[in-house]
Amino acid sequence: MGWAEQLHALTFRFAVPGSTRTSDGWKVEWRGCGVMGILNVTPDSFSDGGRHSQLEAAVAAARAMHGAGALMIDVGGQSTRPGAVAVSAAEELDRVLPVIRALASEGILTSVDTMKAEVAEAVLRAGAHLINDVTALRDPAMRQVCADAGVPAALMHMQGEPRTMQQRPTYLDVVAEVQAFLQERAEEVLAAGVPSVLLDPGLGFGKTLEHNLSLLRATADLSALGHPLLVGASRKRMIDTLAGVPDPAHRDPGSLALHLHAARQGAALVRVHAVADHVQALRVQAALGQAAQDRLG
């Protein structure tokens, strides 16, 4: 079976947009590689300069991404770029809650990118459907919030923390270490009662260019861990290093190249800024793969 026919699923303990009732709960299923649209509602986003920090602009952007084919929208109110300074839970909630309430009223599947249990609990009450935690639910309170709410969580690998993670990242074997970390986190989180997980190798989070490339080359191995794999390379600094593109807003071609590679190697979801471009490219790539399979009979 080719990558475009592979079935992926997330399980919830309540009905969410696009879900189907099963014996295990409600499932959102998709084939091939889906798209998670990035909606940063911070004034200091590295890629859009705070363009979506106003509610009307944020909701319009989410509607456009949903209409273009995004499986879900990932809303973030705290920057996690290298060197980012943490904000309070109250400030993060001021940014995120109005957007979540608006999107919930429109039946859009939403994820919230947060490291704080207080924020996670509030946004889930407001209608969010999934928590995307760059610290992989290492905080027991975060695990409890997700388990009690019956929502999946995206678990990301990060060496260090955003403020300092890119100073001197070091590994003996980055692929083996990230694999082991993600497997261990998945087991602990599921044992705590969280219904399902996405796994994210954390490109650019405490990793050099070579670490990132090693992980991308190992996408097939990471995809075989038994849980849907989320890959997020969109507009990241490695594209500038590889192709000489200092302005993040101009890195979508490089983002497409990296994400198409990840999709062909079994990634279930890519987290992107340019949703329409990615949906189009993935559909064309899937058609090319099907044509090749048809020739092989």
C-alpha cells in the first residue's frame, strides 16, 4: 500500500467535527498525509509578523485554511521560536480564547499549541479539540487535563526549552534518541488515559541542520512507531541555511519540498502556513504515486 492510501486516525471521547462513532469513541480518519494549518495569534510570530493577532483577521485566516482543505487548525498564543520569552497564562488565554470560541461555533476542528495546563483546560472548555504540546505532556497536570477531557495530544521532541534550545544541541544518535523519547512519551501519555497521540520529531527544536536532515531522512522509521506522525518544517530556518532564503515569508517552496518528502515516507500530517499550496501539492504527488503503482500492476 502506498503512502497516499495509508489510513490514519485520532480518537476522541466525544463527537468532534468530521468524526465517526466507533466502539472506541469518536474517530477522525484520513488517508495519506493531511494538513494542519498554522494560526499564530501572537504579535511576534516569526513568519507573519503578528498579522493574525486581531480576532477578525485570525478567524478569516482560519476559515480560508479550512476551506482550502486543512484537516485542522493549530492555534498558538505563545511563540516557541528560538529565543522566545514565555508569556503568562492570562496573556496567552487573552489571545487564544476568542479565536477558539469563534472557530468552535463554525464547526472547525481545532488544536491549541500550548505548554500550560491552565491554558489547555480553558481552551478545551471553550471548544478546542486537541492539545499540541512542545513539551510532550511531561507535566502531569497536562496529562490529566487531556485525559479528563478525552482529547488527543500532539507530543513533540524538544531538547532544552525555546529560550535556549538552539545554543548547543548535542546528540550521540539523534534518530535513535528521538525515537526512544517519542515511544516512551506515547506509552506514558496513553497509560494516563489520553485517548490517542500524534508524534512530532520537533524539527528545529534543539537541533542543528544535520540533526533535522537526519530526522527527515528517517521519516519512515518514525512513522512506524504505531502512531500518526506530525512533521512541521514550515518556513523554518533550515530552509534559509539550505537555500539562502532569509525572509521566512518566502520559504514556502522549501517547506513544500521537505513536507512532500515526509509525506512520501509515511508522515500522517504536516503542520504548515501555506495550506492551499500544500493541499494542492499533496494531491498531485498522490496522483503521481498512484500512476506509478498502476504501471507496476
